[in-house]
Amino acid sequence: MAATPCEISLLASAISSGGRTGAYERVFERGQQEALAEIEQRASRLGADAVIGVQISTDTINLDETGVLMLITATGTAVKL
């Protein structure tokens, strides 16, 4: 079985800083879904049948006092079954 690491970092959106909000959670959920879709597409282009060991991490980058950027990274190993 051949394995190839795939990694995708995607910038979900600029969000307002502050407490937990519904808008923040929707951006986070959408970002996770997009990261997973992208890692699946990249694995498929490599000829893989699946991606195993998927991990999703998040981070933020402070822009200024008006908001932050949220970074969502999905990593995993593309495998041919």
C-alpha cells in the first residue's frame, strides 16, 4: 500500500474578534468542511482511494483591533487500497 501525505491550509474568513458567536461557529464549520473536501480532492488526484489519520487544526492571525483571520489546516495520509 502506497501512502502520500496531503496537507491543505485554507483561510476560512475574516471574523470579528470577541466571544463565541453563531457567525464564528458557522465560519469554522464551513472552513472544516472545505478543508476536508480539498484534502479528499487532492488525494483523489494522486490516485488514492482514501485518506486516513485526518487531523484538523485551527489557528488565528490577529489583523488589528477589528478582527482576526482564522486558519484551518487539515492533514492526513492518502492511501491506495
